[in-house]
Amino acid sequence: MSTNQLKWLSYTTCLVMFLALVGGVVVTKTGSGLECGNEWPLCNGKLVPAYTLGSLIEYTHRLFSGLAGLLSLASMIAFWRYARNRRDLLTYAFMTLLFVVVQGGMGALAVVKSQSAAVMALHMGFSLIAFASSLMLALGSKRRYEAEKTGATVDEGQPVSRGFRNLTWITASYSYIVVYIGAYVSHTDSRGGCSGWPLCNGEWIPELSGGVGIVFVHRIAAALLFILTAILGHLAFWKHKGNRELQNLGVSAVLLCLLQVFSGAAVVFTLYNDRLYIFAALAHILLIAGLFGVLSYMSVRVWQLSNRRD
């Protein structure tokens, strides 16, 4: 299997993983999680469900999740056989497969037996790691393919400092915490805790009780994430002019985070408009998925480049 074929396999896996993530968001936001009853993998006792909107949404998500699992397995086998010398790509493929299985199992358990909001938020978190792993596999495969075309070294690039490496790791890890808090907001149905934006119920610091406290903590956490990402992007662009890849990753992270802030405001303003809210909520989650994927890949790259410095 050629490097080009491996690259396209990783692209396909990432795309299907993205569609599975989109499906999960739609299921959550439309309340379609139990439209197939408490049954899995059948839907209300049937292999092909009744043609109701809710059951079709849930069943389509199951199909894409299953396809994502099969492609993850195919990617793991292909990269193990034809790219065994690239440990980073093997790691991405293994993580993709592992977390697809984990999130799929948690999704099945959520159908069969109701789970707490904290556990359901973890389900979203594991889905995000699965997508980020597939994105890293796609980006890593692309870099390997381009290196082979030009005859360059795969891991070439300007070395980075330990401080920049650590800042990247902290930002990536913290972004996952912000995602978890956001998922917890959704699964506790606390979205209406704060009316208005950027103020919460007309106050900078509202009374922190019930859903208000949960939403306010998420807003503060998201603001801190934007500050960290902006600093990281600034350093990546201005302090690493010899590494175009790192510059592009830094700029992408800042743009995604900025759009994430605006999409959060859109969620608040469309909360009571069902038609617009689903699109705002979908954009909000997909943007954070892209941001987490970029930060995760950036974390690996700075680790590789910091090792060269050492």
C-alpha cells in the first residue's frame, strides 16, 4: 500500500469520524437519544427503524459510528503493516480505534441504561479524542507524503523551547477541560442559566446557584482558553518564523478559538429559537472539536521538535 493510499485512507477515516461527531451533536441537541428505545444495536426491535425523524437521526448516527469503527480498524491494520516505522502514525491510528470503541460502548450503555450527566459528558469527551486522533493521523500522513515527494526529512523544522512546548501542552489539556464543562452544561440542561452575553443575567458576576453557576464557570473557563490560545498563536507565529507548519497551526488555533467565542454568543442569542439554535449549537461544538484537534497535533509536533533541540 503506497503512502498516497495511506494518506487517503486517513482522510476518509477523519471525514467519517467528523460525520459521526456531527451526528452525536444532532442527537443530543434534538433529544433523539432514545428514539430507538432502550435497545442497541436494533432500533425499536428492528434492523431498519420506522421512518420517524427522531429514529432516523439516532439510527444514522449509529451507522456513521459503526462505519467510523470499521475505518479505524482498517487504518490501524494498514498503518501497522505498511508504515510500522512511523511510530507517531501508529499511535494516532491506535488512539483513533481505541476511543471509537470506548465512546461506542458508552453510547450503547447510555441507550440501554440511563447515565448521569457527568458520565454523558465523558462520552462527548471521548468522541472528541477519537476525532482529534483521526485528524492527527490525517495531518501526519499528509506531512509524510509531502516529505517523500520532496525528499525532505519528515521531522525537520526549527527546534522549539521547552517553555513553548509546555505552553502548548497546557493549552491543549486545558481545552479538553473546557470541552468537558461545556458538555456538562448541555447534559444538565443548564444552557438557559445565563441570559445575555457577555454579561450573565445582566451582571459580571451573577449569583452562582444551580445552572447559573455551571454556565458561568464554563464562560470563565472559555475566556481563559482564548487568552492561552492567543498567547500560543502569537508565539507560534512571531517566534517561529522558520517553521511554516507551526505558524499555520498557531494561526488556525487562534481563528478557531475566536470563532468558538462568537458561536458561544450565538448559542445564547438563539436559545429560544429552535430553528437557529441547532445550527449555532452544532457550530459551537464542531469549532471546539477542530480547535482541540489542532492543539493536539501541535502538541505532538512541538514534542518532536523539542526533542531535536535536546
